[in-house]
Amino acid sequence: MSLVERGRAAPPATLARGLRILCPNGHLGFAPTKVGSFERGLAAGPDMVACDSGSCDCGPMPLGSDTSVSPLAWQTHDIEVMLVGARRLQVPMMIGSAGDTGTNSRVDRFVGIVKELAERHRLARFKLGYFYSEVPTALVRARIEAGDTLLGLDGRPELSLAEVDATDHIVAMAGVHPFIRLLDMGADVIIGGRSSDCAIFAAPAIRAGYPEALAYFYGKVMECASFCAEPYAGKESIMGEITMEDVKVTPMLPEQRCTVASVAAHSMYERSNPYYEHFLGGHIDMSQCVYEQLDERTTRVTGPRFVPAPELRVKLEGAGKVGERYVGLAGVRDPYTISRIDEVIAWARAAVRERFGEDGYQLTYTVYGRDGILGELEPLRHRPGHELCIVVQGVAPTKEMAEEVCLTGCRQMFYARLPEVKGTAGGVAFMLDEVMPASPAYRWTLNHTMRIDDPMELFPVHLTEAGIGR
């Protein structure tokens, strides 16, 4: 019987230690888990192995197209490492936001991988739970037509029917509730749809009776694995422990340490307000957290506060297709051309307008070596490097049009007519004469919250079995 299960029968304060969770990776499958530190974590005796596998950092394309940006081989590798280790210790294993986005097809993919690996490794039979997070656009449309207001986040306006119609896929962000439900049903391995990062780790802690404030903070600091440690080393494992009084985190890579600075900094990571972490049912206020160096490699945290929400509002993420896309690359080394690169781009844009008109396509230029990262916020924009790489993107309704938009916008830079140029060799060079097909272009259409009555209503759970024997 695991610590999580025992915690439901006895107050956690009576246990010899807190609940320990091993997290191997901040985004399962995005880059392979480092196995060495994970094995050290297994040797340290965790009560559970858990990991997040999704992120908006990938952009809207994988959600809109219902695909993964993480290769299947890397996803399989990471699941295999977790599954074999967790079953060896006979402790639960949980993954949230399956396959980068948490859509139903990504959950099904991970469930299939688990079943195949269980057969390959001849693992003893175990219970495999999973839940879905995808929301039909018809449901969202019906809510709006019934008078519900879907509130925009980060400055977005209320959701309109036009944006719903422009959306290909929507996922709701689950809280702790479907994870707890599946643990209650006896699941040994859980694959979750789109989930709040912190909920994956908070769920077993709350289920075991630990304070909600500490449980959600536990999830916040654990979700990106070794990102809360220093020096920087991605894809390494960390061990977290929650008690009735505190949260402690320790890296499993010997060269890393969790310091007051690294843990406090990660607590503020990816937040519009560095002190608040929001999730279904409320948020935690971290403004009064106290960080202490417990030993050379472990930091102890106390003081987060749980603030319940006045009503249940679930976050919805949605994405829709803009068009097909081609990409071209151009290099510039000539100092005179660099000094007039905006005129070069303007010439190429004019050629595209002459061919296709003012609208019905998108043509973008990113000038690396001048302001490719920060754009107009770049303070050294007036001092470009000695050579530039211009990335040209053409987006249009069809592949044929996107290719020609991009090719014209790229190749016409070579023909830009600048004053004082006497030669005919041109000031722009191309890595390839052609432009390259890329993934279709998508945009975020939903970043909103919708009122719900039951935290489980959008997250159906399922239980099956995997492995061999009875």
C-alpha cells in the first residue's frame, strides 16, 4: 500500500515522514529525460513518480492541429523510464497534459504507449487510469448563446462566437479533481488530459490530507523538475517532500543544489503576478513564503496561503488555423545593404503587394543579428551585427499561394534597388534557392475562463488495465 493510500486512513502527521514525489522532467517528451539522476531518485525511495507533459510554450500549432511537437520516440523513452521505475517500486505514476496539449488523441497515444511498454517489459498487471480534457466547440458556442460570459485572460476581451468559429480544438485545464478520482478508483498509472501543472503534484498531497496551500505550492515548485535548482541543468530529476508544516525540494543530480535563490526564483516563474498561482478552484498567495536553506542541497519553504475562488471557473485554451506556411532564409554580409535593410524589405513587400494585393495573406520578416528576438524593444537595434539572417514567412490559404508569397518576399530582396549601388552581384545571399514548406500557421483563439458547477464535469475518467497476468 502506497503512502498516498495510507494517508487517507491516518492523519499525515502520524506518518514517519512526508509524501515524497520524484519528478524526472519538466516537459515529458520535449527532450529526453536524463536517466542517471532519475535512477538516483528511485533509490531515494519516492512514494510516487509524477511529471507534466504539456505547455503553451510550443505555440498554438500542436493544439490547433491536434498533433505533438515532441517526437514519439522521445515520448516513449520518457514514459518507459518512468513506468519501469514506478512499477519496480510499486508506487503510483502520474502524467498530466499528455502529448504537449492534453487533447483526447494525445491521451489515447500515451495510454497506448503505456500498454505497449507493459507488454514489452512483461510488467505484472496494473490498473491504468486516464481522463480527457477536450471541450467541443459546440458546447462553448451553446454556453455563449445561453448568455454565459467567457472572460478573457491577459487582456483578451470576452469570447465571441466569431472566435469560437475560428477554433479547431479546445481543451479545459483540469485541477486536482480527476487525478484524485482516479487514485480513489485504484489507478496505479494515470494519464491526464490538459491539466494545471501544479495540480499533478498537489492532487496526491491533498488526497493524503496535507494543507491545500502547501500542496499547491508543492506542485508549483516541482512542475519544471530541475529548473528550480542551480546550476542550470535541464531534464534532470528532483525529489520533493511535503509535510504538514513545509515543502522541501532536493535535486537528484549531484552537481545541482536547490538554493533559496533558485527555488524562490522558480516560484515566481511564468507568472504575470509573481506571487499568485491560479488553478481550478482558487489560487495560492506566495507573497509571505519563507525560504530556508535546510542543507547544502535542499531548500525548505513555508508560508503559502490558499485563497478559494468565489466561483468555479475553468480555463479554456483554443487554437485555430490561419493558413499554410512556407519559410525562406536570406543572409546579408554587405555593410551597405545591412545599413539599408529596411529598404530592402520594403522593396520585397512592394513586389508581393503588386502580385497579391494588400490582404489575403501574411508576410513577415525576422531580422536576426539586429532585433530578431526583441523586435522594436531591442535597445541596440541601431547597431546591427556584421552579418544578418532574415527569416521570411509566407502564410496563405493554399500551399501554392503561401509558397509564392514567401518566394517573392524572399527572392525580391536580392533585386532591391538601393541608391549608390553600382554592381550587379546583389547584397543578399540565399542558403537555398527554394523556400521550405513548414507547419501550417495557427493562432491562439481562446485564453478564457468559463463558469462550471462541478469541477469534474468536463473531465470524464476511465479505468482499464495493462500488463500481463491477472
